[in-house]
Amino acid sequence: MRSVRPAVVTGRTVVAVASVAVIGLSGYGWSLLSQAQAHLTTDNVIEHHTPPAAPATIQHQDGQDTNFLLVGIDSRTDVHGNPLPPDVLASLHAGPDDHFLNTDTLIVVHVPGDGGKASAISIPRDSYVDIAGGYGKHKINSAYSIGMNNHGGSQTEGRKTLIQTVEKFTGVTIDHYAEINLYGFDLISQALGGVPVCLNHAVDDSEYSGAVFPAGQQTLSGVQALQFVRQRHGLDNGDIDRERRQQAFLASAVHQLLSVGTLTSPSKLNDIITAMQNSIVLDQDWNLLQFAQQVQGISGGNITFDTIPIVNITYWTPADGDAVQVDPEQVQAFVADKFGDGPATPPTSTTDTPPSSPTGKAAADGSRKSPIIPDTTTNPPSITATGVTCVN
């Protein structure tokens, strides 16, 4: 096992994982995957156990259904622990390395054992949840750092704390773990020849993410692609809109990967395999050949992208500042429904919702809480990998 420092990512892991599936469709791809498996960076982070009891705990059918946790870490190094190229950091306005690792992207993907519909669900990084291990309630993106810092700086323990937190929050067992770095996404998006995206409005976020794009459809790769999925400043719903951006980008990338003729070139296959070897960390039990066999029959229309239900996108917390308020029971029912193991309608929440002021200013108790956002804003329709979806 090789355990290394992770690197920055914002929702790109699905692209790498989908690449595995498509590469596995050809005999040449099988050979490449066999070679790649021996050179991938892995970590022993999956503890095969039943997660804490939850109302909507999902049971695997005959042990074949699989749940993957796909993670992006806020760091300034590559998968081998080397600093990222200065020009890449500068173009992304990434800023200095503060050595505090947060998970900027969390996506749980369910792949059914019978070859049915796959479902990917995003968890906003600021979701205010119970951190596994008895560390209390904090933003979910801090679980990695909390676990790591309380175990002598061990990234393995940080990953385990994150996995256990996600299991407790969603009610599902995590079978596999994947983490990808910034530079790897740059390489993979270029290997694809760019990914088509569509914006409802022109954006100019030159001060923060560096994203400056016109309205309409366009094809992005490398640093521009990363700027597109990183932007949150200037968007009406901040991180929630960024989640939507990431989902639309990933759906479009998967559509390309699953399209006939996209990866028939040996040079493209080699480029993607090389990018994977240099950019992703997997759990040590992830067998890429078995994974490719499991998902090779899934079409773009059978992959959906969603975000968990949100109660309040600017919920004030005493220790963590503004966070995203969520209801675990509602989330567990939503995930169970999307993964095919629960009721179609989530139960009514039994969690008390703190009073909110109409303007988000100080409430009667002196705290600052924003108004609840309508479901149409925070819980938009699913995105499928059937083409290009226009987003804000």
C-alpha cells in the first residue's frame, strides 16, 4: 500500500472513474487496465462494516450493488506529494497552501449489480452534520482534517473519518473510495479533447476562480474546465450552483466517454491511463477490471446526477459560521429513493427548524439565520448524461 498526500479537486473524480468503464470496453483497454492497476496509488481506508442504523439504510442486493465515495481535496500538491506547477496555481487563483485539508467535493455514486440505472448524489461541502468519532457537529468538508489532525496527521485516518461520516449521514455503506488531484483533471479533460458545457449567462469571476466565460455552449479543457467547476462567487446560490455546474460538466464528460468512437484511439487511452496513475488515490480493494465489467452496459441515459435536499443554504452556526442546514432523515430517505431502496416521498422531518429572520440578519436570539430557500432553488431536477445541460 502506498498512502500519499491528496491534492485539489472539485468534482472531477467521476470523469476518471467513468474513464475506467469506457476503457474496459475494448480488449486493448483490458490490457491497459491490468497494467494501470499495478501502478495506481492506493490506501487502506475501507473498513467493511455495517454503518450506524438509519431509517433508510440501503442493503446491497446479493452483495452486488456498489457505492463509491468520490472526493476532491483542497490541497496544493499532486498525488505524489509534489507541489503543483506554479503556472497552474496562478491561473486558478488557488492561493498559498495553508496545510488544512478540506473536501471541496463529495459525491456518492450507486452502481446496481444488475446493470440498471446508476445514480450520483452530491453533498454540499458546507453541510452541517455530525462528524464520526464523537467530534460533534461541523461542516462535512472538515471531517477529513478533523480525523487526520486527531490521529497524528494520518491521511489514512482522515479518509476513514470522512467515509464514516458520509455513511452515518446518508445511511449507505461505502464500498469504495476515490480521490483525484487538480493536475490530473487538467490532463484527463485534455485527453478527452475538451468537454462541452453550456451557461445560461456570461460570467466573470476573474478575481477568485479565474472563470471568465460567455453565455451559451462552449468546449472547455485543462485549466478552463477546472475554472468552470470551481466558480462559486457571483453565483446566486453559491456552492449549490457550483454543485450543479459540476454535475453538468461530469454528465457531459460521461456522455462523451460513453459515445461510440470517443475512446477508440490507443493514444487517448494511454493518455487517460497515464493521467489516472498520476492523479487518483483509490482504496486498496478497488479492482478496476471488475468495475469495468460491472458498468460496461450502462448508457448515458441511465446515469443521473442530483444534490441532497437542502433546508437552508446560509445557516448560521456558532463555531463554523455560515453553513448549509440539512435534515439527516430527509437526506437518508432521498438517497434511498434515488438508489432504488426507499419510498418515493421522503418522510416529514422531525428535526426542529430554528427560527429564521426574513433578511438573514440578527434574529431575536441574537444569531444570524437566513430564510429557508424554496425546493425549486436548492433541489433542481436531475441531470442525465445524455448531452449538454445549460446551468448558471
